[in-house]
Amino acid sequence: DAKTTQPPSMDCAEGRAANLPCNHSTISGNEYVYWYRQIHSQGPQYIIHGLKNNETNEMASLIITEDRKSSTLILPHATLRDTAVYYCIVRQNTDKLIFGTGTRLQVFP
Amino acid sequence: GAVVSQHPSWVICKSGTSVKIECRSLDFQATTMFWYRQFPKQSLMLMATSNEGSKATYEQGVEKDKFLINHASLTLSTLTVTSAHPEDSSFYICSAPGTASETQYFGPGTRLLVL
């Protein structure tokens, strides 16, 4: 069973920040939070991951709450090409990836 | 970043035939690869873990005799769908962990249509 809960869909205006929430209330101490996205008819793409500190890379920022029970993926300036299904996954580093239902983000002009 | 390729990208076959899908890590070695299946409008479902030089590990409910996996080298894993039927039509995706094992790199997927 997936260990995360995400809203099924979200909309975002082009150029605005997209904030995608994820609940993982049963996360254990050695589990990381990973984010992947899947653009239609393509393989998933790694975005970012973190353990407890906030993380930022060229694609996005990951904000993890202090109790680690939830996190938010932030796309600072969404573009039409960011339209995809975004998956939040909790795993230990060597575990296989188990995908939940994800959030379908629609970026509109 | 690391690249994973799949071949073919799409295939159409008749019911009862077998189809082989290849997954290659192009610029790194992978002792483990993963195979997923995805039906329309659904999430990815992990089918099995492919282990180089040993037997694959299948997830619960996945028929190992139906979906044959061979991981003969450090850069190649194959999935053979034996005696394919229309209900096997799906999007098959493989992945391989990067050198740090922190991330997984996914192939572009293979779309199978069984008539």
C-alpha cells in the first residue's frame, strides 16, 4: 500500500508557483520523501528528495514539516511543460519505489 | 543524468504470441532493474525486481511464468510477455537505480497492444 496521500488534481496558472501537498503521517525515521513526475505517455522523471531538511534544486523545492508527516513540492514558476502527474513516494534509500495515485497538475495559460 | 532505454517503444501483436521488451542502462551498470506496468489513467504498478545473475523477484499477484524476466548482463534486462492476451495490453516501464542508489532512472516505456 502507498504510504502517502495526495490530492487527485490541481490547477495552476502559467508563471505562478505550483504547491503540491503530500501527507505521509506514518513515515518512519529512516524513510526519505521522493518526488517524481510523469508527463503523458513517458517514463517517470525524478524531481527531488529529502529526509528532514528542506531541499532545492534546479527543478523544484521540497519543504518537509518538522514532524515529517507532510511535505510540499514547490515549482516556483510553473510552465505548460510542467503539466504532469506528480507522485510523492516514501521509501528507504534502497527500497523499491511504490507509486500511489499522484496529483494531476494542469498548468493553464 | 543516467539514461535508460527501452526497445521497442511500441509493439502490436496477435493474441497467443510472445513479446520481448528490452531495458538497457546506457551509461551505467545496474545489478538491479525494476519492471512496472501501467494501465490507462492508472498509476504504475511494480511487477518485479530483476537481479543480474539470479532469479527475478515478483510482486504478489504477478505470474512469473507469464512474465519472464532475464537480467543477463549489468546493462540489460528483458521482460518477455508469454502467450500474450488482450488484457496484457499496457504500458510497460523499466527503471534502474543510479550509482548512488538514491534515485531511479526510468526508461521511456513500451506500449504493448495485443489484438
